[in-house]
Amino acid sequence: MEDSKGGSDIGNTAGSTDVGQQQAIYGEKYNKTFLLKVFIAITVFMVLLALLFCIIIGAKDNRGELWLLIINLLISSFVTLTLCYWYKKGELASDKAWFLILVASILIFQTITTDIYVFNPVVDQQKPTSPPIITINPVPTNTTTTNTTS
């Protein structure tokens, strides 16, 4: 299918009226791209919310371990955003969208567990005290027997 200029109109959707059939990015359908963007937007929102919770609760309660959760979330977010960039630029094949969804799903799970940890802190339990040692002294028994028969 060549147009009047000799070029191919396979990727040309300018005159198309069906938005669902447009090839948006590297041969993908518009619906797939839109759903992927929505999923990534939800992931970004959840990461920002978890970071906000960690910063506020960590500063209020002076819990240093929450800063480690922040660093962990930032590293995971960097990996996910790098994959999104590669996907958009075409360095990650368009049929590998499932991998991007998998990594974003793991990040969503990470934010949920971070929120659980932030709002349910681990309470330091005191070492259980040992029960008091009670020694029972046996009652002395008389070893001599007296025969009292009369």
C-alpha cells in the first residue's frame, strides 16, 4: 500500500477515524498504551504517597529505619522510571510491556508493605524474665523407727 509519493502508509493514521486502531507507539494500539500510562500513573501516585508517609512519620516519631525505606523506594522507582524511558524511546521492545507492568506491580507491592510497616511499627519486646527459682527443701524424715507395741 503506497501513497502517491511512493511511501508506505502503514503507520499513517492521520486520516483514521477509529482511535482504538491507531498505532500510537511502535506498533501498539492506543488502548494498550493508555492503560499502561494509567498503570504507571497509579504506581507513581502510590510511591509518592508512601514517601510522604515515611518522611512525615519518620520525622515525627524519630524512627531512623524509615529513612532506609525511603532509599529503597527511590532506588526501585529509579529502576522503574528507567524502564519507562527505555520503553518510550524504543530501546525496550513494544512487546515487552508485560515486563514494565511486572516491575510496576512489584513496586506497588513494595509501597503497600512500606505503608504497613510505617503505620504498624515493630515494638521492642523486653526479654522475658525468668520465673523465680523456688527451692523446696525436703522435710527431714526420721529414719529410725520405733516400735511402740505395748
